[in-house]
Amino acid sequence: MTRGGPTRPAVGAVIVAAGSGTRMGRPKQFLPLCGLPVCEWALKAFLDCPEVVKVALVLSPENIGLHGARLAGERVAVVPGGATRMGSVRNGFAALPPEVDAVAVHDGARPLVTPAVIRAAVEAALRTGAAVVSVPAKDTLKRAAPDGTVAETPDRAQYWQAQTPQAYRRGVLADALSRFAQEADATDESQLVERTGQKVSIVEGSYENIKVTTPEDLVTAEAFLSSRLGRPSERTGFGYDIHRLVEGRPLMLAGVEVPHTKGLLGHSDGDAALHAACDAVLGAMGDGEIGIAFPPSDPRFKGLDSRRIVEHVLEKAAARGAAIEHLDVTLVAEEPKLKPHYGRMADSLAACFRLERGRVNLKAKSHEGLGEIGRGEAIACYAVATVRLRSGAVAPL
């Protein structure tokens, strides 16, 4: 296939991101990492290779519903996953155009792959038929006996730790997937290719190309990626909001309804907690306040679910390469008593901002009977956001 100029091989890619993330408690592929979900960093690396003409991004049905429309495009086909990893690879392979010369299969939980590594794997596959990115084993290896003792200490110089991408001439991978169509337990497609008799070349990768499997891996990935993006700066933003309590409206706080006889009056749903938190994030980025994008004079936003405002703020953060590190939210209310709802509100706040629960703190204080809040006429909220910004990512003030 020719793509403007000299003829070069056309490459297809399958990014497998349909796992359930049982060890992380939720799908690791969509955990936030330096302003983007984990798997979107992997997708970006492949799209940064012009020779990659099509990427089949394999997602679970749930994540197709949540993210599919946003991620699909001219070069990206969003594909439902299979019951096993190999089932997902087969689904992704079937979605690639038949004219691709080579196929690279990559794990969506490896966000730190680079275009250089992708190209090295593909070039080796085109020369030899198949290639797997790997790194030499660094630690001493032990083979365990059935009784739990050491049976052998093999020479680690002979061993490599397999990573992804793993790349193949299209026909080589098609043959392996066809011959072993019922195979469900292979942990990578290279095992199937090896069983066909095809030799698989080793392409040396990078120790940074880690797979995010545990919470510790996410911390390591953030450190590596932050270093690549340039020395990050950390900024703090402050947000404040207050709304009157009136009868006939639900009381929405932090994205959940709190039982009460009154609710917060506002052009939107009046969620003071989300409004203050959003303004704090925007403040850290030097990007104004929510009233600029959602003016109360605009009838389109009457009754707006404040979670839509959060989505808007998260989109602005992603565009700036900003990562929210922590939110601290303080509600001030005389009524109702909010302490019984701390857990539910904090969980919702974390979910709205796509943060781990430990990165969010929520609390409430009374106003000791003073002023309009003390008389039960209003609820106020204060919020502080800590945001890490890529160098040059702050909006001009």
C-alpha cells in the first residue's frame, strides 16, 4: 500500500484492552495516567506511526458503551472483546483490512510503548516472519519443585521477559489463529505461532515498557511518563460555591442525592460540591471558572446535571496534559447532617473525577448557627485541588 511517496509496508495493530482488571478492582486499561486513561497512551503511540493504517482497539462491552464513540475514528476500529485474551486477539485481527502486510498485537495495559519500539518489532517481523519485544531477565531465576523448594537455578543469560508489541507478517498470524482456533489458554499469540514451526525473533525492548497490573505499577508508569513529558509542575487551585436551600428540589451534593426536605437552588442542579471542585481544578490550570463555559443566563443549561460540568473540566485537563493528584472538599451546612453520607459522597466524587478513592477527601462543618448557613437557608462548599501539569501546559492568565 502506498501512503504518499515511496511504497512502504502497511501495518495493522490490535490493542487488547478488554480485561476486567480483577487485581486492580476495576479495568486497569482506563485508570487515569498523566491526564489520559492507560490504554489511550498505547493507542497514541500506534497512531504516531504513519505506517499503521488501522488499529483495532478491543474493549469490553461496558467500555465500548462508555468510550467507544469517543475513541473510534478513521484509523481506529473499536471491537468487542472475546471470552479470553486469544478470543480478543481474533476479534481484533478480523477487524483489520486484508491488505495490511504486518500485524502488531499490543496489550492496552502497556502505556509506555514508543513508536520506535513498534517500528523495530514490525521491521523484524517483515524480515523473519515473527518478532516479540522482550528484555533480558535482570533477576536470578529459580525453578520451583512441587514441594516448594528450589529445583534449579538456571542461567538467566538465556532468558528474556516477553513484552508487547508482538508483530507478525499477516499470513503468519492468520495461519496460527486458524490452526489453533480452539486454543483459549495461550497468554500470548506468539505461543501459537511457535507451535506452527515459525521461528520468532527477539527484539530488545525497554524496561520502561511495563505492564500496569498492580497499583504500584501505576505509580511507576506515572514516574516514567512524567519524565518523558518534561519536568512536571504541581499547582494548587481553590474553589468556592454557595446555593440557597429551597423546597421542591432534590439536594444534590458530590453527584448523589442526599435525603432532605429542601434542595439547592441554581440554574443547574445546584451541586455546590461539584461546582467548587471544578473551579478548584480550573484554578490550578489557570483556566477561569465554570461560569465561563456554563453561564447561568443560558437557558440550555437550565437543570444541568453537574456531572456534565465535571466532564467538561476533565476534557480541558486532558487537553493540557494535566493530572489531578488530589481533591479536598469541605461542605458547610447546618442542615441536613452530612456525616452519615460521607462515604457515599466521597465515592461519587472520586468516580466523577476518575480518581482513586485515596486521592479524594470530603468532609462537612456546621456554621455554629451563624448567618444564612447557620439558619439553614444555604449550603456552601470550599475545595482545594492539587494538579500536576506538564511543562508549558498552563493556560495563559
